Amino acid sequence: MGITVNNKEYEYIEGETVSELLKRLSFRFPLIIVKINGTLIPRDKFTETTIPRGADISAIHMISGG
């Protein structure tokens, strides 16, 4: 069983953190919100929060404009 990120299936990597996942998927937006199974992960916890097997992840980048 893998993980789902924004409704797409990806390989599960044991012990992978949110920061590592974002890097692997080339999500380099300066402002990004991440939820794992509906729980918001604070930005300062990205490097220590590991992804559980079967997780449903939402990675939403914030855009500003005018």
C-alpha cells in the first residue's frame, strides 16, 4: 500500500518526512499547506513528521496575486 498525494498514488517510503516527500515530488512553493489524513501539519514540524503507510495527503500551495 502506497500513499495518496492530491489524489495521485505514490510509493510509500518507510520513515519519510513531510519535507522529504515535498522534495521528492518537487513541491518547492514558498507557501504550502500540508494535511495528513485531514490533520494540518505545522510548517515547523515538516522535518520531523513522518508519513504513515496508506496516508491521504493534501499539499496545497498558496498563491497571491493582484
